Amino acid sequence: MEKLNKPAILVVDMLNDFVTGAIGCDRAREIVPATARLLDAAREAGVPVIYCNDAHLPGIDRELKIWGDHAIVGTKGAEVIPELTPKEGDFVIPKRRYSGFFQTDLDILLKELGVKTVIITGLHTHMCCRHTSADAYCLGYDVVFAKEATNSFTEQDYLYGLEYAKMCYGAPACTNEELIAAF
């Protein structure tokens, strides 16, 4: 793999409620060690790490009607899991919809940082990662999925999300080793 063009890592919804809480699943826990390794390597290489976190308003946000209460602003469930706690120099972008870009300041942050490529990590490849990657592509960013640092509720959903991103956005799914070598 060739060097990535001015990359940043987007960490999508690695929150208590997504990993162990209200809508948690075992498959979410499986990616924590690989995600931690990738984030550490990114920081060491000077690659920005940006958390795109659900931060829902109770009784208001549309997603709550579909998924029930989760990641409610100000609750433990809306916090990044302890193993991936943001470090000094990282950025946190709250979001109220699936995409990390929809009515947030993620795009302006990426532009100010000079980012050209977003590396998608987190949950779920067929939903929040998919919508975030769609908006990234439409806004002109190159998109790459971190194969070992993304997952979904099921293997089928995971693979579907990766295949969709590859087909629609030309987004490859790369291993940590490949990504770290390309920083």
C-alpha cells in the first residue's frame, strides 16, 4: 500500500453503550485491542485521532425511536470506553445522527487540519461507519476502512458494510499493519 495522503483516524461510536451497554455486543469488544494499537501508532506518527460520538438528547433524537435510549448526553453510556479514552491532542465531535459529518463541525476540523484521507474505525460498518464514509466521500475525502478496527452486530453486516464502501466509494479495507506502514 502506498503512503496515505494526509490521513486522520475517525473513531466512530466506541462508547460504553455500543460496546458493553444498552446496544452493546460481543463483536464490538473484539476490536478494542486492535483499535487501541492503531490509535497509538497514529498518534506516534502525528496522524490526528478524531472521535465521532453519538450524543443524543433524551426523548428528542429520531434514532432513539429506532434503537431505544443509548448514548444520552451526560451519561456514562455516552462516554468513550476506558480502553480508548481520548488522549491530549485528540478531538471529540458529538453527533446526533448516524454520520459523523451531519450537522457537526467534523468537515471544518478536517479541512483546518489539512486532512485528505479518513480512516474509518469503530461501529457499525453497515450503519454509522457507512453514513460517515458516504459523507466523507461526497465531501471529497479519500476513505479507507480499518479492517481490524471496525465491526458490526453480525459478520454479515460487517462484510456488507465493507463491501458497500469498497463498491460505492472505492474504500479499501486495510489491516493495521498496512495502515501503520502507510502513515
